[in-house]
Amino acid sequence: MAVPKRKTSPSRRNMRRSHHALEANSFVEDKDTGEMRRPHHIDLKTGMYRGRQVLNIKED
């Protein structure tokens, strides 16, 4: 089994983890409704994705 020869320094450890931070979610404005939605996700109000109906929305 491989065993490290030297202890990883805190500086090197933290540099490795520098890419682990969470980024804020991105949102785009929907062209048809003007609602904010995630890119490449279904618009939950209308059920549309890439110009076609993929979900049937219940009418209240």
C-alpha cells in the first residue's frame, strides 16, 4: 500500500482545495415568459424545454 513519505503541508493542502468552493447558481431570463430559470432546465411554470412541451401543467 502506498504511504506518503512526507506530511502534506497546510499550504499545499489548501491550494489543492481552492477549487472546492461553491459558486452561486446561474440564472437566465426565459425568452417567452420572462421568468428566471436555470440554464438547460425545464421551465416549471410552462413545462417547456428548448421550444417544446415536455410537462403537462395542471390548471388550478
